[in-house]
Amino acid sequence: MRDLGVWVAEFFKLLGGRRLHPLTTQCPICQQMVLLHVNKAGRRHVFAHARPRWQIVRLKATPARFIGLVDAPDETSAIKAAIEQFVIPPADQERLIALRDQ
């Protein structure tokens, strides 16, 4: 019965000429006004703020050893962040590679 009340309220908003949903809203991250409901523009804007996640792997022997996951914008900064975060010794720093996580 509660759902019927919501539908009735939305119907009266529609009859009164009011918009049911806002067309623009403010992004909580960058405070920019973003259009909504137009080709999923608002969702794409928020996902653009997300940083990709990288898998850090040490190539020393077969099989390669998984070190951990790091959030960084690109491969080189992911390796630098992994060196700081996981305290990698200087001898092993040249053997690190970063693979983009799915």
C-alpha cells in the first residue's frame, strides 16, 4: 500500500509541472555541476575520479611472486607506491612490474 502512495505523490508532481528528478547535481568529489540522466554522464563523471588498481609482482624466479595491490594513476607511480607501501629492498626494486587489475 505504501508503494501506491509514492506513485500518487509522483503523479501529482507530474500534474503540477514539477520535475520528478533533478537534471543537474553537484559532484561530491570536485564540487562541479554534473548533468544527470543524459547518456549516464553523471556516472561517467564520478568514475573518472576513481584511480585504477595495480597488481605488483616480483619477477625473481618461476613462478613470479604476487606482492600486493596498489591504487595509482599509472604503472610507474604504482611501482613507486608499492616500494613505499610494502618496503621493498633496493635489490628487488628493479624486478617489480605492475599489472592493471581487472
